[in-house]
Amino acid sequence: MSKIYKSKSKTYTFAASLSAILLTAGLAGCVQPAAYGPRVEGSQVGYTDERLAQNRYRVTYAGNSATPRATVEDYLLYRAAQVTLDSGFAAFEFDTRDTKAKTTYFSTFDGFPGPYGPYRNFGWYWHNWGFDEDVESRPITRYEAYAEIVMLSADQAKSEPRALDAHDVLTRLGPRVPPPPPPK
């Protein structure tokens, strides 16, 4: 009878492990870089903008864990150019600008060592002992870029060396910025 029990236990352990691997691989394949578009309620990705004065806005763009930092910063620039043109200005410059990285760690491990009941194959606690060689941790980083922009007329932009022409920004970054998905 113990042979049958061990056989079932091994089969169950193998099936559970295989299921976990397939589920993890399936979910990892689903993560795509965040689409360019406004941040909707309940979401952590997308752009926001807030008018601070007649010629000043705060613009942000937050990506997901699959969105590279350069893409987040490109989307911020693109949105700043859109806001500038929508407000009737020709150029903008950054007053302040920064990109923040938020890193969390996902760890997996086998759990308590030895044949100690149902906790053997489950990571139900964290430990730092010499025999936890099967611990794997991987960083998951999300980037959020923000800026305060000062919008300028074409004449004002001529005297500002840091001014960016909004049309030029849209033309250069446009091919890298996919259109937002249609509303659901």
C-alpha cells in the first residue's frame, strides 16, 4: 500500500510542478509593454497631464514591468508635445523632469527542507539558511517619468536654447508610438 501512496504522491508532485511551470510561462508570455494612452481609473499605466498655469503643465507617463525606461521617457516627450500643440503653443522646455524606477522582487523556493508533511513543496515562509540553495529571485521594475513643461510661442522658442519644437518631436517619435487601443 505504501508503494501505491508513494507513486500517487510522486505523480501529484510532478503534475503540480508541471502545472505551475506552464502557468508561469503562460502568464510571462502575456505581459506586453504598456500601450500609449491615457491612464484610466483603476490602472497604473498610461499618461496624465494637469494644467498648472496658462503656459505650464505637469505631464506623467507610467509603464508596466515590460515597458523599458527609454519607451516610458519617449512616451512622456510625445505627450508633452501633444499637450503643447493642443494648447496653441509651438514649443516647450522642461522646467523639471525625472524618471523613477520602482523595483520589487519575486522569489520562489521549495519551502521547509526534508519530508515534513504538506509544507515540503510550498514556500510558506522566508528563511536565510545555508541549505536553501533553490531560492530564485528576480527583479521586476516599473518606470514612471514626470515633467513640468513650460510652453512657448515660436518667437519665444527662438531665444531659448533648451526649447523643443513640438511638431519636430511628434514627427521623430511618432513611428515609435503606437496608436492607443480602441476603447472597450
